[in-house]
Amino acid sequence: MSLLFLILGTAGCAVLYLSHRHQGWLRQPLPRAARVAGAALLGTSLAAALAAWTPLTAVFAWLVLAMLAWGLLPFVSLLLEGRHER
């Protein structure tokens, strides 16, 4: 369940990030329907965390994963941009 939590949470954060107009990975952001899918992935990841851990631990880990993913995802576009310039 812990691995499922990590995969679903990271995927949910990535989909929500890619649906924003200021994302730097794609030429066009994902459609608005992708936001619903991203929220569903995050909700499912929280359910997986609740199945694996105590509620307080699960919510804490879920929030930390979201902060980490949303903090690092914008920098991936900078790394990809630097690779294409070389």
C-alpha cells in the first residue's frame, strides 16, 4: 500500500501541475477534466495511505508528498530545457 500511495500521489500531483496554465512541460496545459482526474488520484492515494498507516501519519505523509512533488515538478522543466540547449 505504501508504494501505491507514492505512485498515485506523485501521479496526481503531476496531473494537477500539468493542467495549470503556467506549467513548463507541455506546449498546452492538460484540459480542465484532467484536474478532476488529478484530484481523484490524490484522493485514492490518501485512501491507500489510510489503509497502510494510522490516520495522523497518513495525512502527514500525504501532505509532505504533495509539498515535495509540487515543489520539485517546476524544476524538471528547467532541467529539460537545459538539456535541449546543449
